[in-house]
Amino acid sequence: MRWLKLFATLLSNAALATAQCAMCKANVIASGDTSLANGLRMGILLLMAMPYLIVGTIAFAVYLYHRRSLRIKMEN
């Protein structure tokens, strides 16, 4: 259950995820295009969230498999 709380905390803390490398940030500021900056931030969030979603899905599937096998052992 602790890993679920940690996972939720990491995903909910979007302020840390909106950071950009200095070169990218300088180029976006120089262009003056706010939609480009928003797109760059959303891309960073997407790239950050995907590994967590994949690992979380696999961990949830393993948890369900383990729980199902325990239930079958208890019934026999």
C-alpha cells in the first residue's frame, strides 16, 4: 500500500515535472510562443508518467495473480 501512496504523490506533484532543460527553456522564452511552452511541459509530463503507468500496471497484474492463487489455495 505504501508504493501506491508514493506513486500518487509523484504523479500529483506536477510542479517538479514542469521543469525544462536550460537550453529548451531559453529557446521557448525567446520565441515568445506560450502554446509551445505548454506543449513542451505536457510532453515532459507524458514522458515522466509513462514508465510509472507501465510498472504500475504490471505490479497490479502480479498482485491480482498472487491474490487469485491464494484464494484458490484457500478453497482447496
